Amino acid sequence: MVVKVYGPTYGSPKRVLVCLIEKEIEFETVDVDLFKGENNEPEFLKLQPFGAVPVIQDGDYTLYESRAIIRYYAEKYKDQGTDLWGKTIEERGLVEQWLEVEAHNFHPPIYNLVINVLFAPLTGAPSDQKVIEESDEKLEKVLDIYEERLSKTRYLAGDFFSLADLSHLPFGHYLMNQSGRGTLVRERKHVSAWWDDISNRHSWKKVLQLYKYPV
């Protein structure tokens, strides 16, 4: 059964797509236009009651929340494709730790910047300059911690590519290419080298080739 992924052009669904490619799992995609409100239509809300993407359908199994989905596939197909968990329970603990860091420390300021810098102008909504400034400050502090960590290991959880690194790709792309803030990465030597490494993986290049960002 081929996995079905909803909303491939947006950031969070790309987290799922790159994981599926790394794990060599076949999938197909279903477009969901958030700008037209297709995520709030009754049929979609039956799959995702909060009206967010992504959602996956794997046979009779439906799952939403991108980080839950990538954890699920990394475990279900642990011995297929790239091992995204590490070899030991200690390595897995570090993968989980940095996945949480991405979700709670890296993602929120990036998300606020994407909403206020990129999407607000498209929808005619006002940008909140205070939120932008606060997000910039938070992001700089987070990246300073990343720089320290990556001065000791090639990747966040160790010297192996994992879910922790993969999870940064969709909104890291926004940061580097569409927010006007790529210098925040480039002025940190180890963060810059890490970004070049993970963003040049075949899986991520394929995602970008197949599914363009909406902005």
C-alpha cells in the first residue's frame, strides 16, 4: 500500500516527504490549498480535525502531526533505508532530545518569521514588527547553542544524520532562502557547514525538485 501525504507544497509536510525518501518508502501526494481554505473543508477535517497539514494515510491507518509521522516511519522501517535513530539507546535519546529542541526552540521563532515576513504580505494581513524582532533575538540565541554543539559533532545527535537534523530542513529552507536571514547561519561556521551538509542530501533535493514552496 502506497502512503498518501496531504499538503506537499508546505513546510511541515516536506518533513514527512524527506523522511519517506530517506526510508525508501513509496508515496503519493494530495494537494491541499491552505490559501483557499481547503484544509477546513468537511472531508479534510474528518482526517485532521484541527485543519492542519500534513496528514498521512497508510492503508487504514491515518496519522497527523509531522514529527509524530517521521518518528512512526523511522521506527516502522528501522532496517530499511537510512537509519534515522542511531545504533544505541543513548544515541536515540540524543535524537529525541534534539527533535524536541527543534520543535520547541528552533521552530517557533522561524514559524513566526515565516508568518509575519512571508505570508502576511501575501494575505494582506499586517506584520507584527515586535514579534519579528523578538523572533530574531530568540533565533540568534538558539543558533549560538547549535554552533557550540556542532563544533563537537558533525550532526546534532552525534556523527550520524538523524531525524533531528532532517526535521530542520523545511523551515531551515525558509530561513536560508526566503526570510532574508541566511546570514544568521553563514556567520556561524559550524552551523553553516551542517546546513550545507543536510540541505545537499539527495532526499531533500528531490523534495524541492518535486514540490515547490508556495512562496
